[in-house]
Amino acid sequence: MRFEFVSFGATTASTMMARPFWTLLLCAALTLAVLPRAAAQDLDYPETKTVDTVDVYHGTQVPDPYRWLEDQDSEATQQWVGTQNGVTFGYLEQIPERKRLGDRLRELWDYPKYGVPQRKGGHLFYSTNSGLQNHAVTYVQPADSSAEPRVLFNPNAWSEEGTVSLSAFAPGPNGEYVAYGKSEGGSDWKTLYVRSLNTDEDLSDTIKWVKFSNPTWTKNGDGFYYGRYPAPKEGEQYEAETKAQKIYYHEIGTPQSDDRLVYERPDNPKLGFGTEVTHDGRYLVIRANEGTSPKTELYVKDLQADDAEIRPLIEGFDASYNFIGADGSTFYIQTNRDAPNRRIIAVDVTQSDRSNWQTIVPESDAVLQGADLVGEKLVVEALTDVKGRLTIHALDGTRETTVELPTIGSVGSVNGSPDDDSFFYGFTSFTYPTTVFRYDLDTGTSTVVREPEVEGFDADRYTVKQVFYESTDGTEVPMFIVHRKGLERDGTNPTYLYGYGGFNITITPRFSPSTLAWLEMGGIYAVPNLRGGGAYGESWHEAGMLGNKQQVFDDFYAAALHLIDETYTSRSKLAIAGASNGGLLTGASITQRPTLFGAAVVERGVLDMLRYDEFTIGWAWVPEYGSSENPEQFEFLYDYSPLHNVEPGTAYPPTIITTADTDDRVVPSHSYKFAAALQQAQGADEPILLRVETDTGHGGGTPTSKEIEETTDVFAFLVDQLGIEASRIPEPPAPPTGR
């Protein structure tokens, strides 16, 4: 279940949820509600064998008794996972509110959702999900006519279970082709194809082993640049390290074996690359970064000069440099060099010495999020105290206007080009469903293009507030709190505290049907913008990375204590949740402060901090976390690593750990080992459950059906453990009566 992340597991969950006695459970809901909760029943966890594996880190012996669970394809691991799922779904099936929750979530999810359109090559492209479709459908129509749109891509027809998704989309500049990617099982791996816009049929072009890269077309539309990795060994594509990305050029109508190598860095296989071609087709721009470090370099090639080489434009990895667009030889670049909140500079590629750089949009108290070159304007997205702001600037940086936004919320997906006199953008907030607007640069007005209607939803029933609470070192940390109007702060309200705190990522206000379901039950939804994220620029990020990571956890505990002290909730009614790096956050929270929370959700978490960098793309996170190979970094990693801080006999809170068997970003062995350790160590009667989904990966491309199923199970767990009354869950509508 994801409250915030959009925009960017033998026994299956769907099979085990479809049990015939659901009808009996629903009919008996009111009766069963007075019985002891499911947690009071004995859980028969599978026996988890241990092995005598001991690693030595800088003189410290560290046992790893569950190392065998890292072999996720072994028969022993798969049998263990199947048994764990059996325990988990057996537990969940005993919760009488589960079916009603699932029914209500499907109702709330069932409204049209719209993507932000983009113009390209004389066409307008946009995506729509009618409500409960597993994936959005992509449509195309002529950009300057009223012709009916037609379906271009319908991923719902690509697989029966909805496990194949659209993972890349790049229309060509001349209106002939679209390059697109398919991913299976939620994997980061994608295969690229080319579709003709004239025939709506695919060409023979097939490009494999692409990851973390989207196609970049040349101006003439004859081909595109892309990044790929060496093919992994058979059967190891979800586990093996992913390094040594290279940039290739693919010419339309040719086999991948003929693709031309454009750029590689054998001297540093940890570098990853992104590509852009300037709007006029003159320059190829390559951005290089090492792992997830925000520090980048830029290289450029003049595509109109015979035999021109790729040359450095900005070197040194001293700051972040993100290409925005070009006006001739003038490049507009967003950077945090000498500006933690970021600024926009102009660099002439023919005179790129730093002494010639010009500041166009200076740093301010607002944190620059991104910018686009539209018409002859710079459209700039920023955050002021984590609230979205959209401004229009002349190319010399002069601010001409601030776009009026509907409420406190988030701006996303600005789509426009230097040839356009308008652009599209999306806007959303906790109580404002994502709406698409068109902004006219000539008139300075926004017009609603697509506005979803969520049946039965009334924003006036809810309150969104932002508070600032004091963390352990005295720093003021912002937190959004959302709940029904008229809520009594008497300490009895079930509260869902969601956090992330890493990788310079900011959790901004966003509408979600799962959030709405929680609010309907009288719950409070709280989101603190912890250090490690990007709420206040790079300095805020650095305050929560590497050796400062403990501060992220402390910020989170301070948020929990604020909610308790201000009588929004109490410890027994407080649930914490987080995904990926946020799963690390909740994993560390229950091992460091097990008595502070009433329940915990650890979703696809990074939990073994000593070995995370040995799998798939884990090595890329070393700039954020550090590495156990470094003696100093080993010390602080070992101090907070959730797996290595599980203590036998400790009373841990009720915890549900979720992962997926095809997650090739945070491999599922993190969750397997952590669940095994917690179950063995648990010193109380509270459940420790492991839920392993199939074919959903790390979250991207997850089918709607599976997302609803997982959200249902997590909410059912929390309803049970926090003691939420069944009467708080809206009844499903009565079936229509026939005549």
C-alpha cells in the first residue's frame, strides 16, 4: 500500500483472499466484533532454520543466521515464503472487517484518473484510468483538431493478471513513431519497442536490458539514444548487481545488435547516465551521476558538426546540475552549487568556463523543484514550506507572474515545449483529487482540462493543517495532519503516521483513495517532512544522510510524541508506516522504540544495512547510507540496521512486513530475514506477519487490483490491532433490486 508514491509474491495473495466463507464473516461482523482480536490467537509461524554464517567487519563478528533466505529461488526459501503467506492470510481471513474494507476501497478507487497531456509531433497524448482498470490507457489524437482520440496503448490487454505495464513512453518529434517500454512483474527491467502512429502496429525493433533510462529521439526522428546494462546471467535478473550502464544509439528499423555505442565509462562502472537532445536538435546532452548521489556532471556533443566528440561541459561532481533546455548555445541549468535551495543558471556551451556562468533565477527561501522551457519563458516549480508554487519567468530571470493554485497542494508534470504558447500541469492535495489544467502564456490564465469526480467525496468534511514540532536537537520540523472536521482531540483517534526521510525526496500533499478510506473511518493521517528529504533543500537532505541518519529516526519519534502530547492520539492507537527507505525508517523505529507505537507497517524496506549494497542496484545507495566496507560507516550502519538490532525477548508492536518476490530494487531477502528475526525474538503475543506478493516488484507498474488487495490487508491488520470499531467502516451499497 502506498499513500504517497506514484506521478514517479507458491501461494498467491489473490488466490488466498478468495475464500467462500467471506460471506459468513460479513454477515457475522457485528457479532465477531466483540470477540478478542485475531492477535490474541496463537500464530503457528514456520520453523526457520539458522546457519552458522558469521561475517567479520573490521574486527567485529556479525552473525547472519538467516543468510540462506537470500537465495530467493531455492526450493527451501520458496517453501518458507509459502508457509509464511499461509500464516499471514490465515490471520487476515479471521478479521471480520476485511471484506467490508475491501469493498469500500474498491468504491473509493473507482473514479476516473487523468494523466497530464503532452504535445509532440503534431499529436496530443494523454492517459486515463476509468477507475478500477489495472493500468491507465494511453490515447492519441491530432493536437490541433477536434478529431476523436484513439487508443494507442492498453496495458490491460497485455497480461491476464495485469502484471505487464507501460514503463517508458517517448513520442518521436515528427509524428511518425512512439518508442515505449514494457516491464513484467513490476521489475525495473524494461524492453523497448517502436510503434507506428500511422498503422498503430509495432515495428520489428526490440531493445532489451534497459533500466533507469528512457528513449531520447534525435530531431529528425530517425532514431533515439538509450541506456542499457550488460545482460545478467540467466535466472539472476532480479538479484545480480546492476552496473556498467552504456549509452547507445538505435536507428529505426535495425536490430539491437547494430546499435552504436555512444558513451561508456569503463573507468567507473558505477556511473549512470541520462540523455537529452536540445529542442532544435543541435546538441546531445549527457548527465552522469554515481549512484543516487545528487552530484552530477554534464557532457555535450554537437550533433551538427562532423566527427564531433562528446566533451565535458561541467566536471567535478561538486554539485547537482540538471539540464532544463536550450536557446541556441545557451543552456539553462538547475543547480545547487553555492545554493542549497537551488538556482537556475545560463551556460553558453561555446564559453562554458565557470567565470562566464550567469545566474538567471537566484536561490531564495523557496526550494526549487524543477523548471521547463515553454515558449520563451521559464516555468518554475518550487516549494515554500512544502507547499507547491508555480511561477513564470522571462529568459533573463525576471518573474512575470505567479500562477494561482486552487489550495495548499502540489504541482506536478508540467508539459510544454519551446514552440508552445501554453502548457499543461497537474495539481493535487490531500483533499483535492488530481486535476489537469492548461495555462495560457498569452492571457495568463489557467483552465481546467480534466477534473475527476469522486462519488460521495466532499472536501469540506475534512481539515488539512500544517504544524511545526520540535525535534530532539531543537529543529522545527513541518508535519501535515489531515482528519475529519469536528474531530475531538481526546487521545483515542486511530492515527496513521507515514514517513520517508531520505534521498532528497519530499512527500508533498497528494490525493489518494487509501488516505480517504482511512479518514472516513475517523482516522488521522499525518506526514512529517523528516530530515534526509528535500523539504528545505540540500542542507535538509544532508542533515539526515550517512552519519546523520539517526536524526531522521529521531525526527520521526518526535512527530509521534507530538501527536500523543497534543492528544490527537495515544500510543496504543498510533500506527507507523513507510515504504522502501521509509521501510527502513519503520524497521529502525520498532527496534529502537518498540513501546512507542501501537502497530507498524514495514513495506519493501531496506533492512539489512550491512549487505544491502551487494544486490541489484543497492550499491547505488552508498552515497546516501554509507558502506559496511568503510570502518567508520560500518559503525553507524551497525548501530541502526534494523536486522542487526532485533533483541530476543523484546515486546515488539504488532507488525506487518510486505514485499514482493520480483522486487529487483530492494530485494525481498531484506524482508524475509527481518521477519524471521522478529518472529524468533518476539517477547509478546503480538503478531509479526510477512506478506509476500507476486509479480509487483518495488511498486512501479503495480496493478490496481493488487494495490487494493494489499491496502485492504494492511488496513484490516490495523483495524484489528488498533481496535477500530466496525461501525466506522462504511457499509457497502445494497445490490440493485430487480423488477
